[in-house]
Amino acid sequence: MIKNILLAFIPIFVAVDAVGVLPIFVSLTEGMEEKKKAKIIVQSVVTALCLAVCFIFLGKAVFKVLGITIGDFMVAGGAILFCLAITDIINPIKQRSAKILGGPGDEPGAVPLGTPLIVGPAVLTTSITIVSQYGLPATLISVTVNIVLAGVIFGLSSLMIKVLGEAGSKALSKVASLLLAAIAVMLTRKGLMEFIGRR
């Protein structure tokens, strides 16, 4: 069980990319009081958690209705994750989303921080895929821990930015995107192997 949690934790951690989102959180909450920042962090964590958990439970039911196998989703999910990873490496999508969906004058807890920045297509696709590999309990625990961890990182934003600097956080985000691309290739390979195994 612990091994499965650890194995499920890594791809979710990479997909969430809380360190990469950190500069955006800082820019969206710049000039706000600590109490308001805390409220936004709680709002973003609750939004992200509700969305991820609902998708994990409803996703498999939708698959059954539509006749989609986990192999189908692995190949499709792998392709989407690979595109997201490559796009983020070339032109950071998180920064673009932040500019479109929120600004310092708004309350960005639910959108864009909760979704799509903490829980977006990458997290949803990864979550529903690893359920079949590591089980529902391990996936739920990993998703919950990662989202709460993102909230903790946001809470320590001032310290984290001082330690990493904006350049450092961007560099870590690029490394996370590269790992996400590798995970996407792995998912596609496993999906194709499932197709071959059924024949």
C-alpha cells in the first residue's frame, strides 16, 4: 500500500507542479493582506480537491457508459499530457492562463488557482490513469497530499521565492514538464501494450 502511494504520488506531484505555479500565485496575491491570502489558499485547495476527487469517481462511470477501456484512455491521455508538457516547455501555458483568467483585483482562489493551475488537464488525466495501476485508495491519498502540499507551498510563498528566485522556480517547472512528457510516453506505451495483449 505504501509503495503504491509513493508510486502514485510522483506523477501527480509532477502534474500539479506547485513550484511552477508559485510565481503566478505571488503575482495574483501581490499587495493582499495575509488573512486574505490564507482565504484564497484554502479556496484554491478545496476547489482543486473537489474537482479531482469527483473526476476520479465519475471518470470510470463515464468510461463504462461510453465503452472506453483504460487502454484507450492511456493512449489518449498520454498524447494530451505530451502536448501539454511540450507546450509548457516551449511557451509556459500557466502564465498565459493566469493572465487570461485572473488578476490582482480578483479573488483567484477557485479560478485560476484551484483550476486550471493546481488541477488542470494534466492532473485529471494522470489521476484517472493511475487508478488502474495503483488502486483507488493510493490515488486518492496521493492526489489529496499533493493538493494540500500545493497549499502549503503557497502559504510559504514569500520564503520559497526568496530561496528559489523566479528564475529557479521557472527552471524547476521546466524539469517537471520534461518529466511529465516522459510519463506521457510511458502511459502511451502501456496503453498500446494493452491493445496488443487483447489481440
